[in-house]
Amino acid sequence: MWLTLSTGVALISSFALSALFARFTSKEFYGQYKFVFSLLSLLAIFSLPGMDTAVTQSIAQGYKNSFLKATQEKLRWSLVGCIGLIVTAIYYFHHQKNLGWVFILALPLFILVYGLPIGPAFIGRKQFKIFGIYNILQNGLRLLLVGMAIFISRSVLVVVVTSLLAQSIVNVMAFPLAFRQSREGIKDDAGLISYGRHLTLINSLTTITLNLSRALLVSFVGFQGLAVYSIASILPDIARGFLKQIRTLTLPKLSKDDVSEVYPKIQARLVYLLLIGFISFLIVALFLPFLILYVYSAKYIDAVLPAEILSISLIFTPLSNVLASALTAQRRKGNLYLAHVVYAIIGIALLIALAPSWGVVGAATSLVAARLGSTLYAWYCVREM
């Protein structure tokens, strides 16, 4: 219940925030905001985001002190991300000075936002209520403060820093509890750091593909085109966020299963998973035109077609989540890496081929094709385990 509630609040918050941007800021403003967070997401790769999944799995297996061990590693590597922020700021001081200041002011908050694996630690202990409250506070405070910043300042710099500040405040509040619980553990997971690094390397391909695609899209269609693409992505992403609960719930369970039991279990639920995905697609595709028109205004009517295209990937999203959980739970590093390589190659190649002529529609098409290719490869890998 708490996972569903927290996911619902997070996605409603994201939806409401995007509506505020669409209604009360220009396309240029929203495009710049999304562009900044795309670059921050790229730099956050140095904070070892794959360590979060490794922490969840490790704690689920009884290694309670993995949170502290992973936090130390993430904080160390986050310093490299901070150096990247400084370099990025220097570059933009020579091109767009206002964006340069954004990256400078984001520097002290970067580590607090990306360097603490608090949520994954709660999930690993199956403390879903605590995780739910933590997630609700983080998203609720972000919506409140960023909404106020939009109305008061109308400045990209202020809005970006406010968003990071809201997440930092909740992380600082929740850290003492996660830290105390980590000190209860005695057993040490010797493979935690290595596995977390491997997962980061693997998942970084997806992160790079998604965020590099947005950066490339700016070069093809400008900040306004990125704003349209971002609006087109929101509703399909909200549905994907709900469906991602499947991965959160199945990872601890599949971590305890013998490798020979994994594929038969997934195969037995294949029709059920595809049915969930198809129903999700139909619901989203049906309501998309009305929601975009009446929530985001006629200003974003050109987001309808790419949004419909992006929603196609919902059909195989539940299956994709279960397959990813299976490969992660069984620590199939090579298979995970190649699945993301497939995703990256298809996504970037098609974007470069289609976006110059098709613009935002080309970007949406390339993303759906990349997700499908990665899912098909993951199915093959799980079948062969």
C-alpha cells in the first residue's frame, strides 16, 4: 500500500509540476530547465547510481551495514561529479552566463541529492511505510517549493536550485535513521562495491542515451523542441512509474530464488504481464489528447503525436521490469551490460537518423525502438540462464 501511495504522490507531483511549467512559463524556460537536469543526470553517473540497486539487494540478503559502506563510496565518487559541474559551469560562463551560474549554485547540493542511497536502504529492509513517507515528503516539498519559485522568481536559476534544495532537505532529515539501522549489521557484503560499480557502468548507458538524446535534440530543434518532447514524455513516464513498482517488488523475491526457477516463473506470467502493459497503453493513449490540451494548453498540442508514440512502450514495460529484476537478482553483469548496449546503440543511432527530419516525433520513435530492442535481448538472456 505504501509503495503504491508514494508512487502515486510522486507521479501526481511530477504531473502537477509540469502543468505549472506549461501554464506559467514559456517553452524556452521549460526547455532550459529540463536541459539543466539532463546535464545534472549525466554528471550524477559519477555518484554511482547503480550502487542504489546493489544496496537494496544486499540488505535484502541480510547485509544490514551495506548502506554505510555504499554511502562512503558514493560520496567519494560524487566529488568527481562536482568537478564536472565546475567544468560545465566554466563552459557556460563563456556561452550562456545564466546557465553557468545555475551549475555553480547547484554544486553544494549535488552530493546531498545524488550521493545518499537512503530510499534503496529502506526498500532493502522491506520498510515500505518508512520509504513511502520519505518519498512523499521529498516529492511534496519539491512541488511546494518549486511551485512557489515559478510564481515568485520566473528564473531558471532559482527554480533549479529550489528543486535540488527540496530533495536535499528531506535526505538530510532521513539520513540519521538509515545510518542508525546500518550500524546494526555485522556481516559484510564483499561484493557490494564491485557489483554497484558494475551496475552503474551498465545503467549509465541508459542514462547517457536518455539525456544525451535530449542534449542532441536541443541542437536539432532548440529549447522549445525539448520542452515539447518533455511534455510528450510526462504522461507515458507517469504510467511507466506506476508499472515500475513491479521491479521494486520482484527484485527482493527474485534475489532469493535459484537460477533454475527464474525463467519458468516469468514464462508462467508472460500473458499477464503483457495484458497489464496493453491495458495501460490503451488507457494512456485514449486520454492523452484531452489531457495535453486541457492540462498543458493548446500551446503544447504538437506534443500529442510523440506522446502517443512513446506510450506504445507501455505494452512491454511490465515484462521489461521483471526481466531487469531477474538479471539484476542473479547478478548477470554481462547480460545487463549488453542489454543496455543494445538500448544505447538503437536509441542514439535512430535519433541521429530521424531527429533532423522528424524532430520530436523522430526522438520518440527512436526511444520506443531502443526499449523494445533491449527488452527482447533481456528475454533471450533470461531464457538462456
